Amino acid sequence: MKSKILLVDDDPFTRSLFENLFRNGDIDLTTATNVAQARQAFDVGDFHLVILDQRLPDGNGLDLFAEMRRLRPRQTALMITGHAEVRDAMRAVRDGLFDYLTKPFENLEELEAVIAKALELDRAYREIADLKEILTAGSGDPIIIGHSVAMEKLLAQLRQAAPLDTTVLIEGESGTGKEVMAKMIHTMSARKRGPMKELNCGALSEALAEAALFGYEKGAFTGAVKTTAGYFEEADNGTILLDEIADMSPKLQVSLLRVLQEGTFVRLGSTVQRPSNFRLICATNKPLDQEVAAGRFRSDLYYRINVVPLRVPALRERRDDILPLALFFLDHFNRKFKKSAGPLQADAIASLEACQWTGNVRELKHTIERAVVINTGGPIPCADLGLVCTARATSDTSNTSTQLLPYREARLQFERSYFTNLLQAADGNVSEASRISGVARQNIYGHMERADVVTKS
């Protein structure tokens, strides 16, 4: 489906530039030359992006943007501005404008990149809106957010394995969503009407984990005041999720293997063999083959549970999903705390997408929660994320790491440093600075305005 863009600009050269830019792409461009035409188009059309000139024959693009946002609070928009009005555009960003473009357009690749990012934001908003409808319907089924290549591959494997009554081993780093995947498998299986029991093998002592799985007879041990069924019994015709199974004690590994082989179990304090028909799903944040090699996990149990292996990718391996996830959490915490934080500003989005997210989806969720809590209402800048607007980038072939800023912020820092030094070398004379740098005089003013560089004259 083509993305629909509304361009509001009275300059025929600018309209022609955008028409040529989108001529062979997946863009359906509608143009308006003034506020009245823009209102008419906006009333009847649903646009993925609105690009507004700041100065229009019958009004101001900033006022029109505010009007559009009142009608559609999540409308994504870009402002075209001259160098003299950059400060106004920057203030509009703080009011919800996604970004601004300065004329003349010096770099068409950058122009296309900003438009592509704005359309990505709109797609993410629409995806979240669809998910909200599903949540409102109240099915209670787990929801997977993201359409990255890595996630599509995983979900294809999951959909293939879920209906088959076989054991699944889910591997992935902490915070990637292994539990959600397990619940989806249960929901998509023939056992979905049966119970699903979950046990974190690393959270309980061996004795408590054994009692939880096998159940016990009254008097089996101190504190066993009544006969209690365990998960093997309660999950009959259902599913058991053993989370962090790499942390299961050696004794319980032997006991679990026996249950899987024989299909029966014995309550603690009893001698009666009881049948159980459950499906087993295991999850681990430690590669089990390495645990087997290190002698910490039984190889026979590993081969028994590693029938269908699924690997949940780390968030840094599915960067296309960061923005949809962030917007989902933003909507969730706004509803939870009854707030209206947002939207995310462009620098915030850039920082989110650049971050390494060692804590994966769980870390992203807590980051957005913090931003909503401290936000007083309105757009969320990078500073509210607590990421110091930086992200750690690591090489696959090196253990060294460097601090990287989002592109726009790094460019601003460069421009501030470059043009400050340039003006010092030219003794504050802009014409001389233009001669030294080879940058047109009128463009130097734009760079100085954007980077907050002050001239002496």
C-alpha cells in the first residue's frame, strides 16, 4: 500500500522537487498551495505524513499544524522552514512536530531519510492503534509486537510448531520475551483450553521446586498440612513452562527426565504412580549446549527437551521493532498512569534506536515507563529517557566500544564546533567565513542559527 503524503507549499519549485522525488516511489502525493486547500484535503483524506511550509499566502504553517494536531493528535508532520524561522520550527518540535527541513535543501539523501523516518513513525502509530483494538476486544491472547526480519522468521517457526504436540525449547537473553512466546505457543495449540502452569527454576530452592512440580501428601514434610496437587497433576491436558531450566538442580533434572520418559509421577510422601498428559515448554537465557559441555546440565535431558528449538533474538538484532515497542509501552503507561505524555521527539527516537539495549525489551519498557512518569505532559525529548542521548555501539569482531550520538545531534555538535572556529578565523566576518569554507553566505546563517553560533557582527 502506498504512503499518502500531503505537501502544503506555495512555492512551485518545492512542489516540483517533491513530485520528482516521489515519482517512482511508493508515495501518493497530494499538494496544496495554501491553508484553505490544505484544510480541505485534510478533512477528506487520511495522510501518513503532512509536510508544511512555514510561510503560506493565507496563514502560517505552524498554526495549521496545531489545528491538525487538535483534530488528529497522532498526525505525523514535518515543517519546511527558512533559516530565519528555525527557532520557531524548533519550538514546534517541542509541541509535537516530528522534525523540520530547512530550505534550500542541500542534501536530498538526508531529506529522503527524514521523510522515511517520519513515515516509519506513522506506521508504528497505526500498528499500535490496531493492537489497541485487539486489546479492547479482550481476547486475552498474548501479543507480539514487531515485523523485523528476525521476528518474522521466529514467528513463522512458532506458528509451525505450536499446533504440534511436541516439546519446545526457547532460548534467548533475559528480557527478550521468552515467556510471551511460550504463552503464544500454548494459545495456538490444541491444549489452549487447558491450564498453563509456569515455574521459574532459578527462583525456587530445590525442595520448593520439587513440591511445586510433584505435589505432596499431607505430612510428607514439615509444613505439609494438607494434600496438594503439583503442576504435573494440574497441567493434565495443558502446558507446563519451565523457565530458566538451566538452573534446575541435578536431582530435579533426573526426576524430570523420568517423568518425561514414563509419563507418570509420584507425589512427595506417596508411592502411587499418577499419569499426566502435559506439553512441556522450556526456556533458558543460557545456551544449553554449553551447559551440557560444562557438565552442568544432563545431556540425556537436553536431547529430550531440545525437540523444537526456538531462539528469540535480542532487541539489538531487531532494531526495526524498537519504535513500535516504544510506542506500545508509551500508550500502555499513559493509560496506566492516566497521563498524556508524548509523542516521542526525533532525537528521542534516534537515541532509542541507537541504544544497545543489553536488558532487551524489559529495559526498553522500563525506560519508557520512567519517561512517562517524569513527563509533565507533552512531547518526550531525549533527556527524559535517561539514556544521556548516547548509545554504546559494539563491533562483532572487536571487544572495543565507542560512544555514538544520534546522527542529528552529532551533526549539531559538529556544526557548532566548526562554525564557531570558522567565525573566529574570519574574525566574525560572515563573507570571509563564506570564502574560507566554500559555503554560501546565506547557508552559513542557517547553519549558525541551527547550531546556536553567535557572530560578532
